[in-house]
Amino acid sequence: MASAETTSEARGYSANKDQLQKRLRRIEGQVRGIQGMVDDDRYCIDVLTQISAVQAALDKVAQLIMSACAHACSSAWTGSACRPCEQRCRAAAAALSGDRPHTNTRWIGRTLAWASGNTCASRPVSAAIAAQGPGRVWTACPAARAAPRATIQAALHADEVPGLLVAQCLREQLLALETAGQLLGEVQLVPYANPIGLAQQVNGQHQGRFDLRDGVNFNRNHPELADAACAALQGRMGDDAKANVRRVRAALRDAAAALTASHPAQDLKNKLVQLAIDSDVVLDLHCDSQAVMHLYGLTPQAELCAELGALLGAQAILLATESGDSPFDEACSSPWLKVQEKFAPYPVPLACFCATVELRGEADTDHALARQDAAAIIEFLRRRGVIAGSPAPLPAARCQPTPLAASEPINAPRAGVVVFHQEPGAWVPAGAVVADVVDIDSGEVVPVHCVSAGVLYARIATRWATPGKRLAKIAGTSLARTGKLLSA
């Protein structure tokens, strides 16, 4: 083991030594506190929270030392005599990364901050943002990146678990591709997007769709950044499309960075948008109760939605420009559409493709299916230039995109036992009986008909209905619903 260097030579961080020592003493006290928590058998999440806080504090110390060293080196060496500077900076970078190989894959296991009074103080529930593999990457200058970035998150509705399994398969496949030198861009993988929902139990049953604090859906009310971005872009747009994309990205990053929250769930939503807003591709992995593979996307991005749908074998692709209540996917993609409309004389490509991927039903947790879905997502990333290699031929599409407004919700007319006549994936003709609702007092069997023809892409998993309960959804073409288009 090499010994540490102990000369009296001043170091780049020497001028800030007092500040660094204060931080290190504070960290030392935190570590002693963790020891006490372990001695007292404290709740594991609380212990992990404090460990993550220590890791974040150490990262800050490392960044301060790295910054000071780099500044000192660049001040001391200029012109043709810059090789020692280069060597010193490389040594500092190696020390910060622990001599681990570079990785373009972020494995993100913490995005939560808890409310404290009227402010939200960071309180992670697992490890700090870090790679669970060969190293850690921090993007120094996202706007100048040469290759595209993708963000993939799983289980924003925390009880929709197939995405959690697909995320594990994605991690394995991405790391293998990186080892082979095939990863060209950056992939940020959030293996569980909602630690709040993962921790929620009601009468022993997992409840991860709604925040128990106020009953709000975790995939609603995500921050809308378009107005702030448009205000910042006034008088700055030009005729160069690429330059406009850079300007829009910067404006969206600034708008996201300025977000505030008054409660944990909103802070979680802010952090997820902050993480994804600078990406070229964003995939939000969900599932339905009992369902076939289906997607939600932005109407002007129908072609990309169809491509992703063909790769995944989707049987329904539902498009809208605004579905209501600001779900996560639209929080990432629709600002580009609104900026494009606001600055119509100037070229503004829709530079962020975001889709919600519904990975069939809640019970469809199968290793083979998960590997298949992960491989399809990898192929989509290859087609976007994130991964090297020639794209494989696109499979034949199993459906064509249809308007979300034409999707027909099938609702129960009364309370009773539900008996379905149609399976997920079935083509249902207009006027067909989708289900019966059996009245348990009279025994009356009430058939429930659909209005439009289309694929029944999802239905409930339970078999007791209350009046008005949504029983199933059909991807039709003849309806034109308005208002909020998504279920609760």
C-alpha cells in the first residue's frame, strides 16, 4: 500500500484548510451519531438516511479540494509548461473517483427530500446519488455534451412493480454495453422513483399510487416549466436550431433549479423533473392493473412513439398534447411544444422525447419478459444514438397510435360483482358487452356495453364494483373526450 505524501509543500486547498477542517469535524460527529443509532437499534431507514448525509458531506469536501487543486494548478502552470498541471489534475480526479473506471451510467437510488417546517431539507432514504457498479459520473457541462442523454425511471406509482424488475435488467445490460465500449451517451437510471410510495402501507396493503398525506396521485401535478422558460428566452432566440435547443435546455434547467416545495411529495416531483429535464429521451416505466403493453406520448411525437411501441410490442399507443393535471411525461416534453408555439418564427425542434411505458399488468413480473422489455428499450436507445451499433430491423407494429381523447373508459352502472367478457388485448366491436355487473340483492345481471370499437388495453384486477367505478379502457377512434383524459 502506498504511503500518503507528507511534505510541507503548500497544497491547492491549504488556504481553505480551516473551512475543510470544520466540515470534517462535523462529519466526524455525524459518524459518531450513526454509531450511537446502531447501538440503539434505531430504524434502518433513519440509519441509512444519516449514512447518505455523511456520504453527501464527504462528496462536498472532495469537490472543494478538487476545485482548489485544479485552480492552483491552472494558476501555476500556463502555456507550453502545462503538463505538470495536467498530471496534477488527473491525479486529483483519480483521487475523487477512487481510481475507478469512468462510467456513463448513473444508478440513482435517492431522489427524496423531506419537509421541515416551510422548507424542504434533503433527507435521502437510501444511498446518495451514486453508481452501483464501476464508478460514478457527474456531468460537468451538460449543454456541451456531444452524445445524447437518456433518463429512465421506474415505479413512480410505487406499487406498479414490473418496472422495478425491468430496471434491474436494464442496469445489467447497460453495464455490459459500457464494458464493451458501446455506450456513447449518458444513461440515468432511477430504479425506484418513489421512495415515499414504497414505504406506504394501509391495513397491511401496499399503497403507492396516491400520497397518503393528501390523496394526490404521485403522477399528477408535476412542475410546469414552460412559462418560466419562455420568459427567460424572450429576445434570445435565433435562426440556428441547434443554438435554440441549447438555449431552451439552459432555460429549462434554470427554471427547474428554481423550484421550491412545501411538502415531501412535491419535492420528490421537483427532483425527478430536475433530473430528467435536460434529457433527449425520457422513459417513465409504469403498469396497469391487468393490461397489455401500451404507451402514452405527445401527439407531435407520434412517429417516435410508434417506433418505441413496435419495439416493445405495444397494442395501444395513446397520444395527447395535454392530458390534464401535468403528469411526469408531459412535464418533461410539453415545455418544448409550448416554447415552439411561443417562438413560432424560429426553428425549435422537440428535443425531448418522453413517453410513459405501461408494462402490462401488476402481476406481470417475469424474468423473461423483463429481459425482453429491457432489450427493446436498449434498442430504442441505440436508434437514438445513445448506444453504438447498427439498429436491428424494426418489428412489425401491433397497433397504430390513436388519440387519448378517443380512448373509452368503461364504467360500472351500479354496485355488484364484475364478470368480464373481454380479455386484455381483445379487439372489441362497437356495442359489444365488455362485462356484466351482478346485483347481489336482486341477482340482476346488468351488461356493460362499449360505444366505440377498439382494443381493450386495460381492465381492473378486482371484481367488485362501486357505482361509476372504471372497469376497463378501450383504445377507440370515434370518441372525442375533453377535459382531464387520465384516470385518477
